[in-house]
Amino acid sequence: MKTAGIGFKGLNRLNTVMGLAGLLAAAVVLVWTLNVRDEPDLSLPATAVPTTPDVLARGAYLALAGNCASCHTSRGGTPYAGGRGIDTPFGTVYSSNLTPDAATGLGGWSPAHFWRAMHNGRSKDGRLLYPAFPYTSYTEITRADSDALFAYLQQLPATAEAATPHTLRWPINTQPALAVWRALYFEPGRPVADATQSAEWNRGAYLVRGLGHCGACHTARNALGATDDRLSLAGGMIPMQNWYAPSLTSPHEAGVADWPRDDIVRLLQTGTAPRGAVLGPMAEVVLKSTQHLAGEDLAAMATYLKALPQTPAEPPARTAPEPSMAARGSQLYTKHCAVCHGDQGQGVAGAYPPLAGNRAVTMPHTANLVQTVLNGGYAPATAGNPRPYGMPPFVLVLNDADIAAVLTHIRTAWGNQASGVSEVEVNRLRAGAAR
């Protein structure tokens, strides 16, 4: 039997195709709707931002708080003129020119355009921005702070520096794919004060979550490069850098709930404190950003970080190394490490950190230890610690088996309770650093 010249099978196929087309259309509408929510109305007359000394000083300070120059300045390049490559698992994203050059920078932008970029992750021409620019965090800053930052950038010397094209793989390099990613993982936010907390705590939360974008490193990312708010600040590998940003919610990693607040401030201001020091990517953050912040803002950040709920997980149990590896590690430690860190890993106060009882040594993730032995460990030279002690690199001195042995010794000696380090782990990180 046929109906109007179409068999039942043909009718079923047609209904299936129409149903799929309807679902696709609905998905497209949903993705589009989620990508334009809470966007400013750019058809309204542009409102000028006052360029008083106070506003410009405020903008300069906010640029330091956001560490903007670090990403938006290429090696040896003009500050804020962009061009620095940011490696991601999907390719390289190049930072944009933030100077007021009319052709290649922000010269043709309005405060509303800049606010839309910060709050919504969309450029002046409507393009969606890649979240290597951390608008997923910057979305929580206020419009007033966005305007002050824009006013500061507008008074920088204009530098003609054309954008370097991104080198991202397909389909990540397409706007539709980015729109789907944003529909799944990005929602514009607002700073909302917690009435149950103090003004200082709320200020700290604003700086840590917003311009400080601490979660961009200290939160693990999924296979598509998105962070999970449920695991905020719980630690994660920094993509492509092979450094682990330790958990700020674990007493066994980098939680500071039991630290005196002044010690947290000191760490952020100088890069060193009685119970820890910063190395690797965090050293750059202290050098170029947090050491320049006002004492009251550092105290607010310390208050917030100190109040983070701590996970109750127990540290891993010690695993005894093979006797041959233990002997090798002990010999290497005596030869290369004991002169600074002490025969019993006790360190030297104010110079070389102790290794005995040091949670940076015993935490489950060993990437930072391997990186430090391979490439050296250097605290930032700050105003409060202008001549920090450093550790030389051993990349040309020790092979993978040597590094695995000495680190296994350090993680299991003097009462340290941790697992060993394998030669495979060292080889993987050495190979990654060589790329």
C-alpha cells in the first residue's frame, strides 16, 4: 500500500530525517542562545571612561593583579603588544595586542567592547575568543574594574603589531566548535558577595577567582580543556608545561589552612616563607604580579585561601624501594644534594629548604620534583627577597635512572612517607621538556 506516492518505508525515512533536522536546528538555537546570553548592548551610545590619575593608577594596578603583561608580551617584545605563544594540547594560541594601535590593537575599541571580551569572551568583531585568554575567570570582575583596566591600556604607547595566527588543530580552530565548547563549559558570571563572610574574605575571593585566575592552573582540566567548578583549586597539571599546580584544598599538597596569615602574605609577596617557597610557573606569578599587590589585598587573598575547605584525604603510604635502587639513591644524594640540603634532609634555614617532612617532596604528584632536578629550582628575585638561593639543573649530570633513584630516596628517607619515582616518569617529563 502507498500513500500519495510515498511508501511506508519512504515515509518513515522522511520522518526520521525531519526529526533529526529538527533536533539539529534546536541544538543550533540552544548553542547560539547560550553564547549570547548576558552580552552588553553595543548599539547604545558609547560611554567614555574618565582618565583621571586615580582611574589610570587603578587600571595599572589591576593589570598587575591579572598578570596581563606576562601573556601579552612576546620574548623581547614591546609590553602588551601581544605575540606570545601559549601552548595548549590543541595547538598554539598567540596573545593579542592590547596597546591602542588603531589597526592592530585596541585603538578602535570602546569600553563596552572591552567589557564584552572580559565578561563574555567575545572580540570586537564578534569572534568568540579562545579560553587561553582566561575570560572564564575574568567574567567575575566588575564593570568598573574592566573600565579602569581599559583606560590604562588606552594610554599605553600605541604599537603596530599584527596578530600572529593561531595554529590550532581542526575542528578546535573553528568558531562552531568553540561555540559548542562554550555552551557546555562557560557561563558569564558576576562577583556576588557572600553575606556570611567578612569583607576581607570577599575581597580575597574576588581577587583569587577573578583577575588572579588562580583556578586556571590550580584546577584540573578534562580532555576538552575545561575546568570543573566542583574541583576548583584542587590541583591540576598545567597543560604543556609539565608542572603540577598543587591543590590548595589539601593539607598534603599546598593547603594553607593551618598557616599563619602573615606567612601566606609573605609567600605571595616575596616567594618564600618559613614552610615553603615558589618555583616554576608560580615563581613568575609572584615576580610579575603578586609581589606588586597592596598589603591589604594580599591579606585578603590569604584570608580566603586559609578558609578554603580542606579535603580529609590521608597521605599515601610509604613504599620501600628495591635495595639496589635505595643504595644508588642514597649515594647520589650524598654526592649531589647533601651539601645544601643536609645529611638528614634538614636543609639550611633561610637558604635551602628541608626535604624531610616537606609536603612538596611527598605529595603524590612527582612532576615538580623531576622538573626541579632536571632544570633547576629558582625562586623569584623579589623586592623582599632580592637574592634568592637557587638549585642548579642536573639535566646533563644525571640520567633518568639516577633521577628516579635519588628522588625515590628523598621521598622515602628521614620519615618521609611516599611512593617511589619510576624511570618511566622521569623519561616522560624529560622528553616533554625537550619538545
